[in-house]
Amino acid sequence: MPYEAEILIVGCGNILFQDDGFGPAVIDAIDKLSEEKPLPDNTMTIDAGTGGPHFVFSLPHETWKKMIVVDIVDFGAEPGTLRVFDVEELPKGAYENMHSWPVNQPLHDLSKVCEVMVIGVQPESVSAPNIELGLTESVENAIPKAIEIILKEIEV
């Protein structure tokens, strides 16, 4: 199934492992917000869970112009700190899915087809392999700022 939109907002992560659920939590919050104030027609939100690298990033569609990826990125900052990354800037070895498959390469390849940016939050705790639902307070508090960055990026 292709994701036919010019702008894709993709939340990646696993909600079972504490702060790893940041991406899906941001998508959920944007979807709730868009019930009152709809996103532009050319925009689609996707809760990619842990399947982003396998299903979304590797299946580009001709309509795509911009992909905004939301996920945790360990970049050595205070927990809850947000940063916008260009694909080339991602800390080596720090942006991986739970199976330790680096997604830098698929994102780099995708950046040849459309603009790609990553909104990363510094996690406080990723509980894997232990299941622990819910974000830490510092990461939960970063959700509104992440949404603000996204809305500014899609010019809402």
C-alpha cells in the first residue's frame, strides 16, 4: 500500500519500551489535534511503530516531497531535548530500530527522492527488553515542542 501524500509525518518506535514510544506518541497527539484543526490535504501521518525502516523508508512514492521522521535519537543531550537532524548528521550507531539495523542508509537513499528530516528527542530510558509502557516525564514534556516544529515545517 503506497502512502500517497506530498508530506509524510512518520512516528517510529516501540510503545512497549518506555521512551522508544515517542514517535507513535507524537503521531497520536497530532492526530488528536487535527480533529479540531485539520492538517493540509497533502499531509499524512503514519504510526510506523518499529516497521519504518522496512515498510515506509524503503517504499518511496512519486508523490512524496518531504518526510518528517519522529523518533528517539541518542545524541548525548539532556533527556527530553529535541533536535532537528539532517540525515547526514545522525549520530553514527545511535539511530537504529530495536533489531539494531541502522536506518541511516535507507534514509540517505530516500533523501535522493524527497526531503528528509528527523526530529529526534534524547531518551531518558528505553526499557528493552523489559516491557514498560509510558514515556518518562522529560520525553512526554517534549511532545508539544515536537508538534510545534512539525506544524511550522508543514506551514500550518
